Amino acid sequence: MTSSILLLLLYLMWPSCLLGDDTFLIYNDDSRQCLKADDSAVIMAECNENSILQQYKWISNEQLINIGTSQCLAVVSVDESSAVVLQTCDGNSDLQKWECTNETLFGVSKSDRYMSYRDNRMILSTKTGNWSQWKIHSTMENLCAKSYEEIFTLQGNSNGQPCKFPFKYENKVYVDCAKNGQNKGTPWCSTTSDYDKDQLYGYCPSKGKCYSALQ
């Protein structure tokens, strides 16, 4: 009985433990819904602050990652009406680079193609309207308001290099500092995208939040 109650409490605490100040929901003015991951696709759904499939964070100055899938927001191409999707994060791909143009427009970097929700589809378009207006849920801020901040490591073997998110460790994907695997619970991160391969790491400064694997 006691173990069952503990498991239930852990389940209920999981979303609030995982989600930090740098994560946010992407809200569309026209549909009054939020962007949700659906495998490698993105759809609009009723906003749910506790759903990790609706949580996003910047992992570089131009890349957005979905917390629930550990995949980055991307486009198939920069052509008109090209689909907005989720892909394995690749910092060198121009199809995963985004920027905010004004208070609400959000599009592929250095282009005039904006993310739009039209005819129940997530696409790129040069046309703008309510369907292409995006902000952080429950705020009036654009999606770039919670900008990326590098986390520079302490000690370890990376000579102060910044954390690299997402990173793989023991076949799990991490989008934030981890507590397992190094020095009995001290938050740490890999400074390359594949810790198992490169074995480079450092400890994270205290952030006052939980650090968890997602997959």
C-alpha cells in the first residue's frame, strides 16, 4: 500500500519536477491552443502546462527542442506551405534555425517564411495573420523572450566548457543537467552531444530545479 502511494506521488510530481523556468508552451492566437508533439509531427491541442509534449526550450540561440520527444522544431524545406515537424537535433541544419521577427511572428532564420496554423496544418507561409501569431502561453511575450543561456561547467574534465544539450548518456536523452551517473547525485552534463562516446563532462552550477532523463 505504501509503495503504491509513493509511486502515485512520484507520478503526480514528475511534470512539476521536470519543467523549469526556461521551458514554455507555444500559444497560437487564432486557435487559442498550444503546439503539441505528436511523434515527429506537431499539432495544436488544448493547452496543458503539465504536458511535456507541449513544453519547449531553447538549446541554442536558434534551436527549439520539444521536451517530451527530445527532438527539435524543424521544417521539411523553406518552400511555401512546407510542413513544420520535429527532427533529431542538428545544430548545423538551417532547417532547424528559428527567429522572432516582431511581437508575434516566428519563422525560419533569415527568411520570410513564418510558422502558421492553417487548415488544421502546421506549415510555413509568407502570408501573415492571426494564424501566424505566436507567444509564450499565459504571457504577452514572443517566443524569444526566454532566450538560450549557456551553462558553463565546473570541475569535471571539460575545462569549463558549456553543457551541450541534448546529450546522450546510457541510451537516454537529456535536455538538462542530470543527477545520475556522476558523483552520487551532483548535477552534471556532457559537453558534447554523446557522453558515452566522448566521456567529457562537467558539473552544473546550482539552479534550484530537478534534473531528469526523458527517455
